[in-house]
Amino acid sequence: MLRNPLPAGNALPAVGTAEQEALEALLRDSLCTNCRHQSACSFLAKTPVPIVSCELYECGPPEAPRLRVLRTAPAPAAAPDGAEAASGLCVNCENRSDCRLPRPAGGVWSCEEYR
């Protein structure tokens, strides 16, 4: 007997589980891939096999996007001894030691005070 990868209530399974992978495979092989009603489809919630014909099919982006976490970002490494790690233009700026301008985590890439 084939088992439906989509849990009851049309909620998405947890990321990285076999159920999530089965749902992704089912959507990839189905007409549902580019259907506007994908997020609220009751047929998709009940089928264990790809859907190849549907009277309610409408081509277009989903009404509600399906969001999936691809990977989590690692925690930023702390600078040694409380010193700020410089990045961007600040790495070799002559004013770095006495600069009072904010330094975002991604680095400063445009600065009028850069020397």
C-alpha cells in the first residue's frame, strides 16, 4: 500500500525528514508543481502518487508560497579578547583604530572617511 507523505491537516513535515523528501518528490513529479492552488489543495493532501490530471489546475505561482529552510547559518565566531574583527574597507584603513562609525557584521564597503 502506498503511503501519502503529506500529514493530515495539509501541514508541511519537518525539514530533513523522509516525509519532507517524499513530499518534494511528489510535487516535482506532479502537475501541482506550478499550480496556483498548491498550498490549499485537498487532492495533494490525499494522494500517494503524482497527480497528472486535475480539473482545478490553474497555471501560476502558488497563492501562498511554500517556505523551506535549506540550511541554518552558523553562529558568528567571537572576536578574540573582545576585539572587533574588521572586514571590508576597515581591514586596511588608516582610521581604523580611532573610528567611531558603526561596523556591520558584513563589513563596510563604502565609506567617505576611508584612507
